[in-house]
Amino acid sequence: MSDQLDLAGKVALVTGGSRGIGAATARRLARLGATVAIGYHQAADHAAAVVNDVAATGARAAKFQANQALPS
């Protein structure tokens, strides 16, 4: 993603956004101006930390628990 990209007024949904690449992506999208919806399955504490990191930059974020696996 280019640092010139302006995502102000956009909302990004990052599934798996509580850890690893997903968390890094959520933080980057927030720095580019997006409001970030962080999806997680079990790591609520990690998701809350990402929300706090995003909020510290002045961007908006929220976490949402979801199981995206197909039923067996």
C-alpha cells in the first residue's frame, strides 16, 4: 500500500485482525485513514490491543467476534 493512499471515509474489515499479518494490516489501514473493523475468533485480548493501538493514532476501530469456518 502506498503511503499516498487516502482511505478517509472508508471502512475496512480485517478478518483475523487480532494477530500477525492481520493486526499489522489493520494498523496500516488505520494510519491511511480508514475506520477499521477487526474480526477475531478467540483472541479477544489481542483484538482489544489492536483496537487500542488504532485509537491511539486517532483513527476509529472496533472488534467483532466471529467464527468464519464452514460448518462440518
